Amino acid sequence: MGKAMITSGMTEGQINRACEIFRAQLTKHASEFPSEVVRQVFGQSELGLEWLEVFRKRVEATSNLIVRHVKVDRSSSSQQAIEVTGRVQYTDKSVVATMPRGEGEEVDVFFFNPRPEAYDGNGWLSDEALKREFEFYGLKPDPRAQARVNADDPAFADKHPNGTHWKDGNDRWCFAAFDHGIDGRRLRVGRHRDDWRGAWWFGGEFLGT
């Protein structure tokens, strides 16, 4: 599949769901907003449009995701899960063993570019910042499914170098990175000592509601 495309407008159910999400947050934080001030804010003509723009930005960002559907063997070992990619491997086997097993025999993997504001002033993306990007897009990392994407389409990472991350049992960030170098199509797996830098895509499974 290619990029996700908008084929129709929001449904009535989605509109109701959007209102439910906003209502839940207002209810949770109601004590933080003085009633008299809120009444005055309701009289500001641009309020509704400002709310709409926040929603619009998230929809537009998400509409640019690349989506791939894959079948994943969750019963295989972590090493077997990466062997199927057929890529040149530069891996730490102890880190490979910590790769999450994940769930679902058939899943959609969504790939995104982090937003510009996620990077620091020197163009580096920390794993903590990447974690927030996954949360922004409503995704969770699924390394096994991502490996399957790169196995089914070895050329995908040629134009879309892609990575993912997870934490091991000692709360340390680990990573898997699929790209193309002078040594050909490669896969690197290890514990992160540096932040991400460059035009990486990151894949994850949609959390949904």
C-alpha cells in the first residue's frame, strides 16, 4: 500500500467521538478553569476555529503516513524474525533477544517522519522525543512487524530508511535500523548510545480507540 488517503469526510460517529474525547479532558481539568473567565472566553469569536486548527494539524500529519499490511509469525524467535529480512546484519544478539514479541498475526504498520519540532537545535532526535512522536501519532513500536515489512519489500528501506526502538528489562533503549549503505541492504540492532539523526522513518502499530 502507499500513503494513506482521505476518501470521505468525518462520520457522525467520529464527530461524536471527538466531542467525547474533548469533554473527558474538560471534565478532568474543570477545576483549573474559573467559571467566570470561561464564560468570557466563550464570547471570543475565534475560539472554535482555534480548536479546529489543532485537530486539522493532527489529521494532516497523520494523512501522510505510509501504511503496509503484513502477516507476522509471533511464534518465531527474535533472531528468526530478523533473519527473514535477508539483510546484512550488524547486531548485538543479547539485544535482539529483548525484541518485543508483539501481538496479532496480521497487522498494519504505519511509518512516519517525526515532526521538525521533535529534533533538537543540532538535528538530533532523542529516544525520549521519539517516544513522544509515537504517542502523537497514536502508534506503538512493533519491531517484528516492521522486520516483516522490510522482508516483504527489501527495497522499501532504500528510499525510506526506517527504524524503531524499545526498552530492555533494565530500562535501556534498544533500536533496530533498516537502511542501505555501501555494504548493501543492512540491519543494525543494538543499545542506543547516540540519538537518531537524518531522514529516518519510524514504524508502529496503530493503537486505535
